[in-house]
Amino acid sequence: MEEIQRFIHGFRNFQEAYFTEDHELYKSLKDGQRPKVLLIGCSDSRVDPSMMVRSEPGDLFIIRNVANLVPPCEHDHSYHGVSAALEYAVCHLEVEHIIVLGHSRCGGIRSLMEGVSALKSNEYISKWVNIADRAKQQVLKTFKDASPERQSKACEHASILVSLENLLTFSWVRERVDSSILHLHGWYFDIESGNLYSYHPQSGEFELLV
């Protein structure tokens, strides 16, 4: 209950900041949102996109899920929460940038690398993280003699690239990218160092951004 009370206190601070002291921002947002950036991040509680980039309400449209994964485009009768949010951001909000934000020590990627059968509940997780299975197979081939920690980090990087590739399987994403209306970015946050890296297609490497 102590945690809930702390969150309620935090909301009071938020309320005072945006609805009492400076009410102009939410006044401008009451009729709709106009974010320029879609950020796809992990559900991990240590990696809060809005806090990390110090964004204001209305700046970011955010999708968070286990291991910051983007599934490929599929046309079936299943429920597609990530794809629906992606469609809304791209086709209706007309965002100009999509950032896939991965991070070190990702539990979802570790589960992919180790196999999630050991988890107490495995009804949905294994199928979801297997979106990045080709990243895992690439890592096991390229880093076959590396430590499990090194393999996991390599897979964290590679899975971001899988998500960027999967974004292009959506026709309305690819059309906008090809027309330079939409730009894709792969970012990686290192929890240990606090550094932020960005993927550069020219070098094929994640290079220090901040």
C-alpha cells in the first residue's frame, strides 16, 4: 500500500505542475495529440522512455512490450496490439520518426537465449520472444564460443534490427520510409554505463550517441 500512496503523491505533483501552475500544455492537448515520434520500448521498469529523454506530455507516442519487439505484418483473425498501435501512429498521427529502444540486461532477450521453459508461466512469453528467433540463431552462429552474457548482449542488439526489418513488412511504413516521410532509428541503452547508442547502417554497428 505504501507504493500506491507514493504514486498518488506523485500524481498530485503532476496535477499541480500541469493543471495548476502551467495549464497551457494540457489546454493545447485537450482536442488531440500531435506527436512526431513513435517510440517502441521494453516494459522493463528500469527503462522509462519519457523519463530518459525528459519528454513532455504529447511529445511521444509509446508502445511498450516484452523486449521491445515489433512482430511482422500478419493478416489473420488474431489480436494485434502492437500492430494496431503502430498503424494508428503512422497512418493517423503521421509520426515522422520511429525509434526502437532496446537495453542491456533485458529479461525478455535472456529468456529467448536461455529458453523460457523454466519460467513458472509460459503461456504467452515464448511465442512472443520468438519474434526475435532469427537474431538468436545469428548470435549462436557468430558468437558460439562467447559467454552467455556476451551472447545476450549481441542478441539485444540483433533483435533491434529484427524489429526494424519487421517494421518494413507493413506497406504503409515502407511507403513512407521510401519517400523519406518516415525515418527509422535503432537505439540501445546500456544500463551499466548509462550510455545511449544508435545503430548506423553504414558501419553496421551501434555507435555512441550520448
